[in-house]
Amino acid sequence: MTTVEDLLAAYDQQMRRESANLPRGVWHERDGPVVRVVGRHEGFISTPRDVGVRGADLDRLIARQRDYFAARAEPVEWKTWAYDQPADLTDRLVAAGFVPGDPETVVIGLASDMATEPVLPEGVVLSQVTEPTDIYRIAEMEAKVWGHDSSGLASDVISEMAAAPDDILVFAAEAAGIIVSAGRIEFRPGTEFAGLWGGATLREWRGKGIYRALVARRAQLAAARGVRYLQVDASADSAPILQRLGFAAVTTTTPYVWSPQS
């Protein structure tokens, strides 16, 4: 039987490392234990579960990352997990000017268990989309759901799809020509995982099974490719739905964001 501890161990070993799906103009840089992703609409920082430095050394490491992106006049997200060490990492991020975002629940499920036939309400059509115009239409829908501009993320997704068209697939649910829900799957070659990202549904279309259908369709593709695990950084709205489908909560993750406007 696969336990929560087993799932977290697999996630920690396989997913907390650099992604290979980087488009032209985007690159990784290492600074000790830190990996920076540079060249997207905002910077991204990740670390191993123990950053390996403490006290003043950690403060200097954090300041270097902030100052690096300040010199580029770009915001940057430092992604943290609940089990990261040292325990005062997030306090030191805040002291350096990083602002915590909403925490999300990391949930993991077996792709084979989730790969059911999608069931959609009458009048809703689910399809894979590849055109940039459709990705920006999704961004417009997400802006209504999340309350902030998603066009920068849409540009990143378009570039990443061009770099790895077989590994990043985007799906949209439409009704009467309007995108009412969407989500993408990102395969991670060399791992047992695929990630489900960007799941969003217009408020008036929730409770109709569309989000579940998007999960099922992406799970079908993952299972067909031999992927063992599906992973989601789930919002407070999505986590209960996913757990009812059989995903297990393994930890939480919180973004800490520094912005030139801070």
C-alpha cells in the first residue's frame, strides 16, 4: 500500500529539481543550494528541503536573490514547502521584503485511479488547444477567476509549449464559444510524475463536474503514457474536490514574492 510518506518521498526526490522544459531565452542558474529560473515574466527560486545554511549566511543568500532580480527590475517567487529547513527560512524571507502568497495544498494521486471517462454537462465541449490566441483567451478567463492579470503566465506557457509540445498540453472547456474552464498537464520526463496546473472554472459554471472532467481527461493521457503519479498544488477551492477523487494531501506550499514595487 502506498502511504502519504511514500508519496512525499517520491515527490521530494523527483519533483524538487530543475525542469527540462525550458524554452529559448529561459535558463537555470545555481547559487549554492538555490536554483534560479531566469527569463520568464517573473523569476523563480527553488531549493532542496534543507537549504543548508543558517543565520547570517542565509540572510546573505536571500539578499543575493532579491538583489539579482532587482537589478533586472523583475519580481521573483521563492517557493517554500511546510517541511523546509531551517524553520526560520520564511521569517527571514519576510525580513528581506518577500511577501507570502496564499498557501496551497500539495496533493498526489495515482494516474490510473483518476483516468476515468470525462462527464460533461450538456452544451460543454472539452478540447485540447494549441493556438496562442486560445491560451490568451484562457488567461482572460483566469483573470476573472483569480482577480489578477494572467497574460504574463500565458506568454510563458506559449513559449514552453513551443519548446516541449509533447510534454505541455492545454485543455479548455467551452460553452457557446466561451471558455468556462481550463487546465494543463505538464509531463516531467525522467520522473514518475505529471503535474496538473492552471485549473480554473468561472464561478457560474462551478458545481457541474467540469473541473472533474478536466482532471479525468488529463489523467487518461498520463496513464496512457505510463505516468504513475499526478501532482497538483491545489487552491482551497480545488483541494476538497481532488481529495474526494482520491488524491492525498502530502504537504502545503507557499510562494514568497518580492516585487520591484514592494
